[in-house]
Amino acid sequence: MASRLAEAAELAAKHYEAGPAAYEARVLEIPSLYMSALWLHGHRDVFFPFLEGTQSTVNEDGRFTSRVFDLARKRVRPAAPA
């Protein structure tokens, strides 16, 4: 996990460190969905998932939040009838 986070941090620095916008790096963990991402919080949020299923490489994911909500909806069970 540490090496994958380091890979995400290196990729994020390569793409966003020299840019004009300031970002705050955060680690977002969603244990119930088995997902973790490096989150660059700034004028636009950027996500680099580094722990998710069988993903072999770390890449920026512009659809990360949409995928999180989709997975969460699939896990929600309908309420039992009263």
C-alpha cells in the first residue's frame, strides 16, 4: 500500500506541482468499498486511486467520485418491508 501511495504522489507531483493552482494533498480511504485515493484538494479536486480491486497501475481518475457513488448505491440494500 505504501509503494502505491508513493507512486500516486509522484504522479500527482509530476502533473500538478509546477502548476499555478495550489493543492492540498489528502488521503481518502473508503474501507466499505475497498478504495483509497490520493486526493488533491484545490480549485478542482483531482483523484489518484491507489488501492482498488486488482488495478495494476496508478492513474488520475476524473470519474472517481461518480464511481464511488455508483458502487455505494449498489451496496445499499432496500429496507425490509414492515
